[in-house]
Amino acid sequence: MPNRIKKLAVLTSGGDSPGMNAAVRAVVRTCAYHGIECYGVYRGYEGMIDGDFQIMDARSVKGIINKGGTILKSARSKRFRTKEGREKAFQQVKEAGIEGLVVIGGDGSFTGAMIFNQEFDFPVMGIPGTIDNDIFGTSHTLGFDTALNTVVDAIDKIRDTASSHNRLFFIEVMGRDVGHIALNTGIAGGAEEILIPEEDLGLDRLVDSLNRSRTSGKTSSIVVVAEGDKIGKNIFELKEYVDQNLEDYDVRVSVLGHMQRGGAPSCFDRVLASRMGVKAVESLLEGKTTYMVGLLNNKMELTPLDNAIKGKTKINLELLRVSDIMST
Ligand code: ATP
């Protein structure tokens, strides 16, 4: 492998997701394997601007593969959105002799990385870390699988109380623009209905469907709602509508919120993070830049950052049909 790079850096940026630590570990250890010095940058682009980074060796990432969150901390940096801020960041990495950067984050973080590359001709590589699975160029983002397991676990627990009291639960899960979490966990958790941003079920159809469930003998119901569902009502307004239009229903709401982002990464996410970390570093060492590492057909593939940012992920229509059939 041609290897002119001697020093790389890694940072985590935007919202945290399970598996980020495993990816940091993989980047650091791949650098060590190839005899490259690796810097960990704290607080995302904020730390880059402030020169808040330190050398990490293979041992400094021990015991973190199973930890949620990110040991490097994450941040949203207003300063990095300005030319002045990015110039400061460039001065900092230049002074430290850093010649390439691995950015673990979402599409906002990738946009920052792309602009940084354009302005300073600085090699960058992205690893998609977000639970929403809303990034083009990978079948799975880091943290998605763990979040699915966390949500299914929560749905199972809520169903216990729902069936004990003959209740209807609306459970809100993350997914402002995409319904991947809602669709998958709705099927896995046996939800009667799943409301996602990509599909407009319509309030009347929802009420009809719940009525049918009740008359067919169901004693409890779960409706999984993505934050950004097409009906456009927030989950409490939905509850109110159903309260007013369905008699004899004891409706409750549960908003799962930030717990979906936490916890130990699943086996799948740890393996994915390890593969992505290796691919990101080795791609930079091969002289490649401005790509995102992704999983496509179970292979590590590179997608230009620009496409990863602009491309839209599509909901799996087969899963939609499966969920329709399952709620019969
Ligand atoms: P999440 O999926 O959690 O939203 P994200 O990476 O999309 O993660 P953002 O807050 O959108 O999170 O972006 C993270 C950081 O990337 C921002 O705080 C900012 O520092 C940088 N960034 C985003 N957009 C730009 C931009 N247009 N120019 C420069 N930097 C940017």
C-alpha cells in the first residue's frame, strides 16, 4: 500500500450513536497497524478549532468497543460553519502535522468535511454514525441496529402493560425524515399500525383499522409513530383525535426519546464499526479522499461524500407490505 501519510486524526460530530467508540477504536488500531500516528480530536469540529486533540495509541482505546456514546465527545460547532473557524481548524491540524481526517457523524458533519476538503485540499473520509439510517450509500448507519434492539425491547415492555389494561399505546420513535426505525421496530414489536414520514396512512384509516382490531378481538394495541409521520400531527394530538373518535379506548402515549441513542452497541454495530474504521483509514492511505465508507451488499464500499449527503434513502416497500399483512 503506497503510504505517504504519517499522521491522521479522528473525530465524532453531530448526534452521538452507539458504535462510535468502536469506530474510533478501529481507526486508532488500523493506524497503529500501519505505523501511522493517530490523533483523537475532542468535541468534534469545536476541538479541531481549539487544537483540543491528543495522540492515541492502540492501548488508549482498550475497553471501549462495548461503550455507548463517544469517548471523544461530540459537539455541534457554529464556528466551523464560518470560513474563519475552518481556517483556525486548518492551522491547528497543519501545526500538528496531521495529513488526513476521519469524520464519524451524520450528513451535517459530512458537509463540513467536504467544505474543509474543498477549501484546504485536506484529505477527509466519512463514517456514517447516526441511529436514523438516513444516509445514502450504506444499508446500515452505525447505531441503527442497536437503536432497533433498544426500541423493540421498549415495545415489548410497553405491550406487557398494554395487554394487562386493554390499552392502546402510541409509541413515538426517532425518525424525523425517515421511517426506518418505526417500520422495522413496528414489525418486530407486533404493532397494529406504523406511521412513517414516507406514507400517509390518514387519520380515518387509522381509526378504521383500530376499530377493526378491537372488533376482531384484540385487547391491546400498539401504534408505532415516527417523529416526522406524514399525518403531521404530534403524538399527543393523535391521541386526542383517537380519544374523540373511538369509544371505549384507553389511549396512552409513550415517547421513547433519547434512550434510543444510548446503550452498548449490538454485535452487528461493533463489527460494522470495526470494518468501517479499517476501510476509512486504508482508503486515506491509498490516497483516496472525500468519500463515505458504507455497507452495500455486505461489502465495504466508498460513496462520494457529495452523493452521500444529497442522496435519499428509500423505505423498503416490501417491509411496508409485510407490516400490512401482519396487522390483519
Ligand atoms: P445528526 O445526524 O445527529 O444530525 P449531523 O452530523 O448531521 O448529525 P449536524 O449538527 O447537522 O449533525 O452537523 C454537525 C456539525 O457539522 C455542525 O455543528 C457543524 O459544525 C458542521 N457542519 C454542518 N453543516 C455545515 C456546513 N454547511 N458548513 C460547515 N460545517 C458544517
